[in-house]
Amino acid sequence: MEKKDPYASLRIKEFNIFLLVRFALILGWSMQFIIIEWQVYSITKDPWSLGLIGAFEFLPAFSMALFAGHIVDQKEKRNLLALCIGLFSLISLGLYFLTNPNFTEGFHSKTILYSIYALVFFGGFLRSFFGPTIFSLIALIVPKKLYPNAATWSSSTWQMASVLGPAFAGYTIHFFGVNISLCIVFGLVLFSLIVTFFIRRKPIMNSKKGEPIGKSLKEGISFVFKTKAILGAITLDMISVLFGGAIALLPVFAQDILEVGSKGFGFLRAAPAVGAFLTMLITAYIPISKNAGMKLLSAIFGFGICILIFGLSTSFWISLAALFFSGVTDGVSMVIRQTILQLKTPDHMRGRVSSVNSMFVGSSNELGALESGLTAKLMGTVTAVIFGGTMTLITVVTTGILNPTLRKLDLTKDLEEHEAD
């Protein structure tokens, strides 16, 4: 048997450029989200306000997802990505001005707060386009036989940026303040925009250009619901992320429960991404396609256990370890899910399928933040996290019993077919 090359996709120059764009963009995006969380909680001292951040990003991202997928399948991907990044830079610039005392002098704190929420809402609208565009662009840069390898490195890049973003944000808030931190974010976004133009324009793979939007959306939704492997994986991940959204409450834990300040907050926020990133590096060498369904179920069950431990802990180091291992288990889940999507989605439907995935999984992060904020308001912060972890465990067990197709899923044959192409 031919030995697998763990760096196969990295030998493609344009894919490396793509990874650089994604790294800079996600680094800036993750920093910005952390800075906003910190600023909003500093203004309100109310965990419900953190839930509202999730709500304001979730609503447009969810409601626009299918329409965005239709547009992505109809448009050239490189220029569409550049447009999205350019618009995102305006959000970063707006947040910079809203946190600049010279600009907001005389503004009421509620005016600043509502303006931040408005920009977050616009960011959710853009997010509905980012996921499908990036997912589709990868498939146009690397050959089919390298999809699993490219998905691993792309997800690893995302996780690396997610590792550095929260930690870097925690330090920049501590040493430079919120306003300078957002200026750094703006610089990162501009850099990613410039580098994007080093990627060549790509052909439009959808032969049905100009197809009525209703028919197009129906085709995409129908494909997802008929493909049980895709539907099962994204549904399970959505529910676990929805009820395991303790990350949204980290400012409360950092400031009021663990009392570790902005630096400790940065470490706590980065811990899950560190675990996920290390897991993804390992999967580049040790594929997890065999018995993928059981591995997915086991990983999400482990994620629920980690959330329970985090909720019960009053020790910074135990909490840090629990979040790290929640990232390890989440990393396994992400690699399996991305591999399923890349292998089982035809080229002309990538935008729409990725949009459905965003509705199920991507938006569940924001909805999970809303759920966490609401349950924290009603039950208390610690009880809310314990409730979320428990619901995750119940979901995994129920899914494993009721969905034998997912439980028996094995991707080995799919990989062999693509390698033979």
C-alpha cells in the first residue's frame, strides 16, 4: 500500500496562500469576538448580555444561510471571499471607533452597547457567506484525492488562529486596552484582504447558473436530508454545541468565579482551541476514517463530560484542563464532519450544502451562547453549564441508539474511491 503523505495538500502553493488568508482572518475574527465579550460584560456586568451577542450574530447568519449558499454556488469564489473580507474590515473599523474615548465622549453607555450589537448583527450576515465560500474554494484549489488532507490542514489552521486569537486578545486587552486591540484586529483583516488577491479566480462549477432560487434551495436541502451520513453528523454536532456552549460564559467564570482576570480569561478561552489543534495535527498522520461514526459519538460524549467537569470546578487549573480536553474531543468531531462533507458533496452543490451545515452547526455556537446566557440568568452560571453538559450526554446516547446508520458509518471506502480517481 502506498504510504500516505501527511503534507500532500501543503505542497500546493495556492493552498498555502489560502491557509495564510484563513489564518489572518480567523485570528482577527476570534480576537474581535473575545474583545467584544470582554467589553460588553465590562459595561453591563450581566451574563444575559453575553447571550445577546450570540443572538445578534445567530439571527442573520441562520436566516440568510440558505440564500447565501445559493449565491455562492452561482458566483466566482475568490472575488466573493474578497468582498466579504472587505465588508468585515468595516465592522472592525466601526468597533475601533466605538471603543475610542475620543470618538465616544458624551455617548451614553447604552448607545455604545446597542451600536456594538448592531455591528455584531451585520457580522452575522457576513458570516452566512464566509462558510460556504471558504468550503467551496478549498475544493477548487486541491484535487479530490487530497480533500481529507486539505480539510485537516484547513481546520488545523482555523484552530491555530483560534488558539492564538483569544490568548493574544487577553494580553492585548491587559497591556494596551480594548481600543488598541481592535486596531490590531483591523490590521489583520486588511492583511487577509490583500493576500486574497494572490489566489487566482476560479471557474463556476454550477452548470445551472441563473436557476430560480426556490428550486436551487430545495435541491440543496433535499440532498442533505437524503444523505444520512451528512444529516446525522451535523445534527449531532449542532445539538452538542447548542447545549455545551459554556464558552460564552467564560467572562463570568474568569471575572467572578475563578477570579483570574483578563490574562486568565485569555488562557481559558484558548484552551479548547489548543486541544483541538493538537488533535488535528495528529489526524494528519493517523487518519480516523475507519469506524468514523462510533468515533464521532465517542468524541462528543467525551465533550459533554468535559463540560460537566468545567461547570463543577472551582480550580483554575482543573477548569483549564477540562476546556483543553473539550477541545481534543471537539477536534475529532470537526475532522470527521469536514471529511464527510468534502467526500460526499458534489462540486456544484458545495455552497448550499455548506450553508445547511452552517445553519445546523455554525449558527449553533451563537444559539448556544444565547441558551447559556438565558439559562445562566434563570438557573445561575454554574447550574447552566452543568445542565448543558448533561443534555449533551443525553443527546449522544439517544442518537447512538436511534441512528444505526451514523453509528456504523465508515469512510474508508469513500477515501479509496477518491484516491482511485
